[in-house]
Amino acid sequence: MAVEVTREGAVAVVTVARPEALNALNSATNQLLLAAVRELSADDSVRAVVLTGGGDKSFVAGADIAEMQGFTAEEARRFGALGQAVMSGIEAAPQPWIAAVNGFALGGGCELALACDVRFAAEKAKFGQPEITLGITPGFGGTQRLPRNVGDGWAKYLVLSGRHLRADEALRIGLVQAVFAKDELMPQALKLAQELAAKSPLAMRYCKAAVNAAADTDIATGQGIERDLFALAFASEDQSEGMAAFLEKRPPEFNGR
Ligand code: HXC
């Protein structure tokens, strides 16, 4: 199985597991990832997801170069569209996705991490968009999500040079949110996931949707979306519970209604 899904309570852990190819994404793996994204998105009992790479060397070392080598333009378009569907599915998922980047996150691997809501990295992780060195462009959303995350300058530096960044450099430019020693990465990612899983799933979905909208809209439209989601939150039991719990000085118990 190239994609494994396990559960730890309300948290799902998705592992891309093709360590013999440094977890490179071929079509079959992307199909399995897409199925996992759809299944988890439809499961209300899943409140947060951690995504990582199998083995101890790589998160995902990119799209599968051996498979892509002989593509016609039309096959390349289909391959890109499948990968983009995976990334967009993660971005649109109701739950937060946390990338636990345990090694190489190159090309499609960097794009996969970028589709997640939060990125944690191990100290030895490496980030980059090396497509230019293969005579191609990024194709799973990297040219769009990189500038949104790190600005045009860093995005162009990475995409045009194909250079790799160390984890500390990725942290400095805002590509990742935290860096941990190798053995601390999964515990820290799971700790954040459990923390997010205990929050209101409704408010979580609205917050994620509102921030996602910021990348695609002018500020007036974006604030309109924010206003509507804020209003909608007041139609929920979770809002009543969250505010009552604060005023009664007790922890809230959210039920997602
Ligand atoms: C297929 C890959 C692969 C990839 C590694 N492997 N990356 N196979 N596609 N992207 C395979 C190697 O061929 C090798 O197989 C095995 O994994 C171990 O890799 P090595 O190169 O021996 O390891 P190492 O010397 O440690 O180098 C690690 C590495 C290097 C720096 C990550 O493997 C590398 O540069 N990989 C390619 C990275 C890349 O260019 N990614 C972007 C791809 S394009 P064997 O059988 O020899 O043991 C892309 C486009 C996305 O992602 C959009 C598409 C629409």
C-alpha cells in the first residue's frame, strides 16, 4: 500500500509510503491519496490530520520522474490535474491538515506540504522546486501556493534556481511554522493535531475557509465571507458552549453542532 491511514482517536495519520522511491508520487499513489482525502473529508469523527512520509529519509521527493519521462503533453496534463485535485482536496478539507515533513520535500513533495494548513519540519528536511533542472515547471500548484506563502521573491528564487533550502532557512522565510529534532517531529505534530481536534469542528471549518478565501479575493469580498462565517458561527451550539464555558471558567465540550 503506498498510502497508509491510521487513527489515533480523532486524529488521522496519513503516510505516503513508497520509501524505495523516496515516496515519489506516481499516478497510483496520487489516486490513493485522493481517495484518502475524500474519505477523511467525509468522516465527521476525524477532527485533524497529520500527513508524513514513510521511511526516515523523505517526506515526498517529488512526482515520479520515471513515470513522467515518456509522457505526451496530454498525459502530462492529466497527471498534473490529478495531483492538483489532491492538493486542492486537502486545502478544501473541513479538517486541518498538518504536514510533518520528515525529510526531502521536493517538487510535488513541497507542493503537497504547501497544500496543508500547517507545516512542521525535522531539522534535516530539505525543501525545493527542482523541476527547472528537469526541463519542466512545477505542476501540482507550487507556482501558485509558494508565492502566497513566502512572497514572489523567494518563490522565484526557488522555482527558477531549483535550489534546496534547509529546514532552518525554510523556517526563516515562513515556508514552515516550526522545526524539531527528528524524534520530536511526530510527537509535536500529533500534539498540535490533538489540540486542534478538541476545538469546535464547525469553527475550525469556518476559520480555515475564511483564511483560504484571503488568497483568492479582494479585501471587501474577503471581509464579506468572514462576516458571513462569523454570523453563521452564532447559529451553532458550539458558540453557545464555547462562550458559556469561558464565562463559567471551565473547559468547553464541543459537539460540532
Ligand atoms: C522517481 C525517485 C525520485 C522521484 C528519488 N527517486 N526521487 N524516483 N521520482 N522524484 C528514487 C531514485 O531514483 C532512487 O531509486 C531512490 O529513489 C533513492 O534516491 P537516490 O537519488 O539514490 O537518493 P539520494 O542520492 O539520497 O538523493 C535524494 C534526492 C534525489 C536528492 C531527493 O533522489 C533527487 O534529486 N530526486 C529527485 C527530486 C526531484 O527532482 N523532484 C522533483 C520531481 S518533478 P533507485 O531505484 O535508483 O534506488 C515534480 C513535478 C511535480 O515533482 C508536478 C508534476 C505535474
